[in-house]
Amino acid sequence: MARMLMLLLLGLVALCAGNGVFMDRLASRKLCADEECVYTISLAQAQEDYNAPDCRFINVKKGQQIYVYSKLVKENEAAEFWAGSVYGDHKDEMGIVGYFPSSLVKEQRVYQKATKEVPTTDIDFFCE
């Protein structure tokens, strides 16, 4: 699943590179379960609805399950935004990956600890 997500993200960037825009970085570092940030850290549940302000973020409905892949780190602050995916109503629909406020969710299950701190890149904040 993690490898499929990574391939999807790379494919999306390749297809949209000519039509996209690099947005401002939300943070310079992120915490992940692995160096490539492709393994799922945890499963979280949205505690309220959230409407994405731009294409870096995902829309979330209260009660939806979100797979968390990374947690942004700001200087001397807790992670304000996490990156994850929300899956569609049908189990076979690929999830949309984006950021959401960490205060929006409650972690239900931790799969792996987010112990790898890696720098963010321009691709982390690319919008099509």
C-alpha cells in the first residue's frame, strides 16, 4: 500500500508538473515512520468537518477515517498539520492525499512511531 501511494504521488507530480504551482511551505521538516515518508504512521478519525482552504489540504467530514503519513514540525512547536489520505465511500477508490489540522483528529491506532525527521521539499506543497 505504501509503495502504491508513493508511485501515485510521483506519477501525479510528473503529470501535473507543467500545469501545477508550488505553494508556500507550511514547515521545513516533517516526522515520518521511514526516510521516504511512505509508510502509514497511524489511523485517525475526524472529530469535525474541515473544508480545505487550498489544494495542499484535504476536505474531511466528521467521522471519516484518515491514514496519517507524516506530521509537519515547526520550530519549537508541536505539529500543526499532518499529511494523510481519506478514502472514498467505495473501498476500491484511491484516497486523496493532503494536509489537515492535527487538532481535527483523534488517533485511533498507531501503526509505527513517527521517529524519522526529514526535511520537507517543494513537492510536499505542490498543487495542480
